[in-house]
Amino acid sequence: MQVAIQEKLYTVDDLWAMESDPELEHRKFYLIDGVLYEDEIPKRPHARLQVRIGHFLYEYEERFGLGEATSECGFHPPKTRHTALLPDVAFQRFDQLPDPPPEGYVPKMPDLAVEIQSPSDTLSKLRQKARAYLENGTTIVWLVQPERQGVEVCCLGEDGAIQSEFKRQGDLLGGYDCMPGFELTVNKLFPPGN
């Protein structure tokens, strides 16, 4: 006879406890619907691309003053503590941030979430993250794919289905309604020699 064993559903509180454990300090975890996942620590090319994207979002922040750019900041939906994601880079509008902003995980998903594909990441894994972001309040998700030198832009359609479009060199990344005035060509993310 087989007996089903219910695995523990993890919460944001569990992640906080893990972050303070010295044995886990060099590991990255996230949650989707109470399931714990681990990401690899970024290698140099990933980290360089993360800084480059953060630079462009910070320039937008400085120019328009509508929100703030962050890197690897934790976010969770306000109504559940069983999903918590740490985007490589994110942008959050000030009018969407709690007042005052929390020191720890933000109890609101970012307006823009950027996930950069590592060599060990599958597109399926990245799209699972995109779905978790979008279904919990994020407006746009960029799935940056260095090997293809492009960005899969994901958003929810009016019917609630996830829509995506792959942007290549020369294509424009826009800010939609959450980042008015933001424009960036994909080729600026992948300059020659990097």
C-alpha cells in the first residue's frame, strides 16, 4: 500500500530563516506556491549582464523619478506568503511600494521583473517564474537569453493568458504603462566582446 506524504509548504518566513543561517549564506532560494527552489550563484557573464540591465533601469529611475531599480531583492504577493521571488533585476513604481518601504522582502510583486538565463536554466524554468510573477501582479517580465542574444518579453493578455514576444538585436524594449518613456534597444544589453 502506498501512502502519500505531504511535503512541507514553505513560506517567506522560512526563506528569512534560511537567509540568516551561516551554512546557507552562499545559496539562493525562491518559492512558488510553497515549493522551495534553488538558483545557482551567478557566474561573471551573468553578473555583468545583471549590472548592465540595472544600470539602464537606474538611469530611468534618475531621469523620471517614478520608482526604484533593485537587484536580487525579494518580493512576495501581498495576499500569500507561499510565493517569493528574487529577480535578477526589478523595477518597482513608488506608488506601488508600501509606505514606508520594508527592509526585507517587499509584500508586493515588482512592476518589471528581469530573469537572466544561466547555463543551468531551462526555458521551462524561466517561464514558470514568469507565470508566477505575472499571476501575482507583475506587469512585465523579461527573460533575458544570453545565448540567443535576445529577450523574451512576457505579459498577461486581456484573457489572462500569458503572451510572449522574443526581441532580438535592434528590437526595442519598452516600459509599457508601468514605465512610461522607457526605451532600450536589445543590442545595448549585448555589446560586442561581452
